[in-house]
Amino acid sequence: MDLSAVGRLVVALGLGLVVLGALLTVAGRLPLLRELGHLPGDIRIEREGFSCFFPLVSMLLVSLLLSLALNIILRLLNR
């Protein structure tokens, strides 16, 4: 791999990180995404000197949405 290809790869990765950072910044302002981790079914145990948090429902919801999005994208690309 020559240096110009490595340079293009580094620039593409940098731009990807910038886009991801912008999306995460905007996503933090959306009310739906602020509720993740506080949904009914998320397990939270807090006792003196101990806390445990397991976002079961939030993980299932994110997994479902990502699977749906990837299936739609793959179906569109295979046409």
C-alpha cells in the first residue's frame, strides 16, 4: 500500500469520526435518546456501597432498531 492510499484512508477515517461526533452531539438533544437507560424494564440496583445497572430494555430497543436499519440498507444495496 503506497503512502497516498494510506493518506486517503486516514482522511476518510478522520471525516468519519467528525460525522460520528456530530451525530452523537445532535443525538444527545433528542428526547427519545435521553430516555434510553431509564425505560421500564431497565434493571437498577442501588444499595449502600454497591450499585448495579443493566439496561435490558434499552439494549433490546437499540438492537432492534439497528437490525431494522441494516436490513433496509442491505436490501436497498442489493437491488
